[in-house]
Amino acid sequence: MKPAISILGGDMRQSYLAQLLRDDGYLTVTWGLEGGGGDGGVPLDQALEGDLLLLPLPVCRNGMLHLPLSEAELEVERLWPRLRYDQLLLGGLTSELSPRLMADYGLTLLDYYTREDAQAANAVPTAEGALQLAMEASDRTIHGSRCLVIGCGRIGKLLAARLAALGAEVTVSARKYGDLAWIQAWGWHSVRTGALDGTLNRFHFIFNTVPALILDAARLREVREDCVILDLASAPGGVDMEEALRLSLRAASAPGLPGRTAPRAAAAAIRDSVYHILEERGELM
């Protein structure tokens, strides 16, 4: 028998996820998604009865369940005592939650987002969404432009490949010599992330994927005034946005981009990750 699934909160990714699960034959109810254009959901008490509880991505912000599509509020510490030990909880970016708290209530919480399969699938809509925002923010084409991608992780690689396919001159920064060698092997220009000083004024687009301060005040002063800067990194990000605003630069922070530009694709990635977890646990029906 398939488990009853409850989706608690989240953004449009979770709204689409509910429909995808229902299409696959799972009994699925929602709470905290009333602003997502789907059904009105069920009362919280009913939602908490599910066999499998899918929590948001991220699960919480400042101790509160992430509920951007709802006017409701819920402290996560008030949630755990209401759950059963035999329920499986799956959430995204769970690092803010206390492992001790989970252990105290005998609950099982797994992170569906930190898995490699989910990360790889999520990198695709992130890269495409970055292209969309960049083109909307600029008065020039990607073709013929000089682009810098800071970081050579999953998103950095996919983004660089797409920029090159559109005819851009692509430079990718990395810290490790192995990554720098691969960047050159792929036909892109390379630069060490720690050696960006003095290079930034030549780029029309800069995409940061590193979750550490890279574009600080000094480096931002090197950037040309018509450059578009997109910070794709998760908190705390890699761009001094206050300084960028003071310098009147075209800079924007865009974490969680798939939830904004391609929520249906992002929902499918979450669904697949959930199924993989259930399969590995021997619980996929």
C-alpha cells in the first residue's frame, strides 16, 4: 500500500510536487500552500497524520517553517511534539534544525536536497534561470559578451557550457588546480578565484555560485557600470549587495532560482529524490 503523503509549506515547487505525486497515484494532502493556485489544503491536524511528511526547501528560516505561500506561521519546535516516531520526514536544507531536537522525539528526518541526484537535477533549472534573469537585466546579448562564472561546481559547469553555446566568451574561476585544468580542457578561460583582482572590469556578465564573500567592496569597485551581476549562491551569498547598491551596479541576489523560474522542473527533481530515498529504504510502492 502506498504511503499517505502530506506536504507542509514551501513555495511553488511544493505546489507542483503535490500534483506530480497525485498523478503517480499517491494520496497527497497539503497544508500551507493556499497561495499556490492549487487546492485549499487541509487543516494542520489532518496533514500531520500522513505516513510521509514532505517539508519545505529550506525547511525553516529563523526557526519558523518556510511558508511563503501562506499567511500561517509555525515554529518548527512546536511541530516535532505533534509527530509520530513511525513517520518519515523529508525536507530540504535541514542544517538549521537541531539533531538533538530530532533525537529527543525519536523522529527520522532526511534531507532530499543534499543528495547528488537532487543537486545535479536542480543545477539545470538554476543555470537556465540565471540565463533568463541575465538577459532580462541587460541591454546586450549573451552572444559576443564576456562572461565570468565564479565557481566550478555543478551549477558553474552547466552555466558556463550554456553561455558558451550562446556565443559568449566564457571565463570560469576556481580554487583547485584540477578544476582549472578541466576548465581549460573544456575550452574556457580560467582564473583562480583568489586572483580576480584587476580582471573584473572586462566582463559584461558576472555569475557567482560560491556561498562566501567573493565580490567585496574593493572588487565591486572594479566592475564596469553596465555589468550585470547575479549571485546564485545560497546564504550568505558571495556579493556585497549593499556596496553594489551604493555603486548603482546592476546586481541581484537569486538563491533558490528554480523555485522562481522553473518550479515544475524543480518539483520533478524533488519528486525523483523522494522516490530514490524510498527505494533505498525499501519503502517505494
